[in-house]
Amino acid sequence: MKEKKLRGGIIGFGKMGLLHGAIINSLPQSQLVAICDPNPSIQQTFKKFASDVSMYADYLTMLNEANLDFAVITTPTFLHVPAALACIDKKVNFLVEKPLAANEREARMLLNRLKKNPVITMVGYMMRYMETFSEAKKLLDQQIVGKVLTVNVTIYVSQLFSAGKGWRYKRDQSGGGCINTQATHALDLLCWYFGLPRTVNARIRSFYSKEVEDFGHITFSWQDGLFGWLDSSWSMDNHRLLETRLTITGEHGTLIVDDDFVKVYLRTSTKKFPSGWTTRSKPDLFSGVSLDVGAPHFARQDQDFVNHLLSESRPSNDAANGYRIQQLTTSIYNSASHQGKTISI
Amino acid sequence: MPNVFPDPIIFGHNQFFGINHLSAARGAETEEYFQDPKKIVDLIAFAYNLGAHGLMLSTHEKAVAIATEIVRRPTLKKNLNVYILLPYMAKYVKKANERGLVNMVFELLKTGGLSTNFRIGLKGSVGVLTKDPLALLKTLIDLELLPFKKLNLRAVFLHNSLTDLTAGLKLKDIFPFFVDYIARKHQVAPGFCTLTSGLSMKFIYESGLEKPLIMAPFNPAGFQMSPSQKECEWALKRFPAKVIAMSVLAAGYSNPEKAASYIHSLPAIRSVIFGSSNPQHIEKNIATFRKIFR
């Protein structure tokens, strides 16, 4: 007999809801059984084409009726915490899109509730599942460049060149602009590679947007002397897709990683690596996924989440980690509102 | 349905739009070089003269200028077989990020540079359209195809994101609808692009579509082949289809001989698509693949 599949539901059926819904429905160990979205057009469309999936207008009813093993929360950011709290109350595990919350206070409330009533959680910082960035993590864990001295990061996309409309551009709903909605991916990588920074200084600039930043520049320092900077914008020309690059200098050489490759330059050879350049590109590192929509790393993340549900284990990219990123973001905005003053975290 | 056998060698479009699956930076440089549509069509003509009688075009904004330039050249206008891939997804993803998914659709229908004729052709108001998803899809397809109608259209492919979303969500009726609408209304062969052929070819088959036109990655490295190279090869044997292999060179990672010998080992594949901005590479690739399709 076939093993029973885990039952998944989607809260908020926009672009990311569609993507996660299709992926969890394609994984061997899970299926999509319910969707909730307040928009009647979305409800009607999916009733028509996906009659096996139950459609709900609100998540409380869905959580009560659909008998879910897990939910994927893909609402606008300001609704993440209320939806997550409802999941906790119903003992439903959840994967929530990043960032965890629109502000640190709500994130802390969520974390406190989780401490009392734990469920398995994950936050959608998907760059960890991109083959190049996960390869860089492996190489850094092997101390490939020796002691890490500096790191710099750029994260750019050509997205916004006039005032944007919708929740992403309202501070109380999104929690911020290019830093909170995009650069947090790179902040997660930095914390994953090097731990939470000790201090930050930040400058932000709004030009196209009224309430949120379009440009941000942040400097960091860590406990052990490591320091670095991150430059972020969604209004940068000639970046068709979101592109992230980290340049990491160490005592033995340099590691450069972006969406396309990992390159290591070593001044002298080591046991595992020759001196000079070693490059690993996406085709070297590619592995297939259950469904390649958007990019393969979304499916890798959803698979990892389902694996943790099956083994009842806690992933490292859980809500507690999401809260740390939120703390970091709060400190960044705090510094920016005080002309780049140093903020300790 | 128009029974189309795809050209053995189809020239790809990615390099013209700054798309490079190996390097975004290289993609942006190539896009800079191809700012002038005349330069683009010169390269298309070069590939055509060497035997690439097909051209794939995404419905990118820039493709409109390419289409206009092709129409100006009589030989290409008459003989070049054009395969359309729609929609250009990055445009919609960005718009959805800016406006939200539902607002995006509303705004697209309200404005989107629609011609007067097209507006007249729009049946019912925007509000009515959003209540009827198929009418909405028809309108979006018409809108995307409008600038390319003067070309010698051979097939229209559904973008891989939409094919794979539909297959992942197991949405009934979408594939049969697409096939029927493209064939009847636009009198062109419908096709499906997929990055998950192991799954999508099965679902297309289960939707009752026989011998569909498929475009999917097949290369010796297994790059972009999901769920796995093995499952994609299995689907190729199990579900009869007319298959165009894409990413054959794994974004420039495999050499043409190795790629051609792999494609040759898969009898279901009778056609390849590749793009390049380098005339020497184009010449070499076309010559290599022509040998296996003799």
C-alpha cells in the first residue's frame, strides 16, 4: 500500500502561493489539499480547474476543517504573524515566506508562542538552497580560504523605476523596502556563513518610493574581527533577475559566489584544492527537483521542509532563525534613522 | 490541429534578451551588444543561411522590434519558421511584485498599449473577464501574439513556468484549452515548454493530448533536467511526442560533439534549439547537429 501523503494548505494564493502549491503537490511525500484566499476571482478559478482542492475564503476555517499536516503562508508580510499564530493554535506546522514579520515586536510575539506550543517551522530564505550558495557554505565550513577577514555583498534587481503600488511599498505592511523584502536573503546567507553580526551601520535612500527605501548600504562587524558591507537596491539598471554576489577574502585567498558560480582563488595549494582559480558553475552542481518552477531551489526548500516534518526534526532555517534576521533588519533601520550610527545587536 | 514537425535546427533567442543560464553578467554584456535589432536579425540571417531554418522568439518587449526587422527582409519573412514562447515571464513576475497578481491582470487588460482594434475585439468588460478565467486567458494570449502575426508562425509554446505550474497543480482542462485555442483561433501548432519533462509529459499525456509538441532540456550533463535525467529519458520513451531538445549544450558547458552524440542516442528527439552570439560557435553547432539529423 502507498504511504499516506502529508496534507498541505496554502494561505494566500498569489504568485508565491501558486508556486509553493504546485511544488508541494508534486513532491512524492506531500499533496496540496486546501487553499485559502479572500479574492473571489481566485477562488472561482481554482474551483473550476482544481476540483480536488478545497477552496476557503479565510484561514481559520481552513485550519479548522482541512485536517492539515502543514500550511505554507504566502500572504503579504504584515499578515504572516496572525496566520502563523493561527497555525500554532491548531498545531499545524508551517513554512512562512520571508521575512518572518513586518516588525520585530510581532516576530517576538510569534517566537514566544512557539516556545509554549512548538510546531515545526521554516522561513522562506531560499537562497540557502541555490546550488552555488550551498556549495560556498560547504567550502567555508572546510575553511577553504582560512580565517575569513572581510566580506562584501551586492544584491540588485531592475524592478522599480517609478512609484510602486500595493502592500510592498507601504512600510506598515511590508516592514521596509529593498532591504526587508530582498536583502534579507543576503542577510540570511551572512548569518548562515558567519553568524549574527555584532554591530551594524546603515544608510538608506528612498527615491521612487515614498515610504520605503529603494537603496541601502550597510556595514557590519563580527565578534572575531571580521567586517564587511552590503549594498542593496531594487532600482539598479541591467539586472534582469535578482542577482546576489558575495566576495569573501581570507588569509589563504578569496571566495566569490553568486547565482551562477562559486570561484575560489588560493595563493598556495592546500590538501584539497590547487593554487590559483577553481570554479564550480551551476551545471557542475545541479541536481534535479520534483518541479522546476521559478527556479529549482524553491522545490529543494519545500522538499527539505517536508523531510523535517517526516523526521519530526527542527530545521536550522526555522522561525527562531527568521527572528534573528528580523533583529538584524531592525538594527539596520534603527541605524539608518540615526544617520548611520553604530547599533549593537 | 496543424500537424507540424519542427525544424531540425532552431535558433534560440536568449542571447538577445540578456538571458544567460551560465552567467547573468555575460548575459547583460550580450544584451548591450544586441541593442540594435538590425544586428540581431543579421545574426538570425547568418544562422538561417547555415541551416537553422527555425527561430524561437519569446514575447519579450524587444522581440517586437526583431519581428518588425524580420518582416523587412523578404527571404526571412517568407521562409524563416518562427516559434513563439509566451508569455515573457520575467515581465509578469516583476509586475506581480509591483502590483500583486490580481491587480496586474486588471491593469494589463485596461492599458497595456492595446490597439483600438484589439479593444473593440475585447468581449465584455474587464470585470466580466476576471470572472471567466478561460476568456481571460484567451485575451492574454491574443495580446501576446498580436505583434508577431505577420511572421511565418510555425508553433506557439506555453512558457515552462505555466506548463509546469499546471502539471504540478494538476489543473484540468488548461492544456486541452491551450491546444484547441492556439490551433483553431491562431491556426498555428501549439506546444509546451517544460523544465520538468519527467512530470509534465505524463500530465500532458493524461490530459488526452496525443503526440504533443514539447520543448525540454536534454543534455549529457543532466543540467536543468528535472526530476532527474533518468526520469526525463524515461518520459521520452513512455509518452510519444515531437520533442525539441533545449539546453543541449548545458548553457555552453558541454561541447557540441558530446551534446550531439547524446541527442543522437535519444531517437524521440528530432530537433534541437540553441542560441549563441558567436558566429563561429553557431557555425560549428549547426554543422555538428546537422550530421545527426541527416
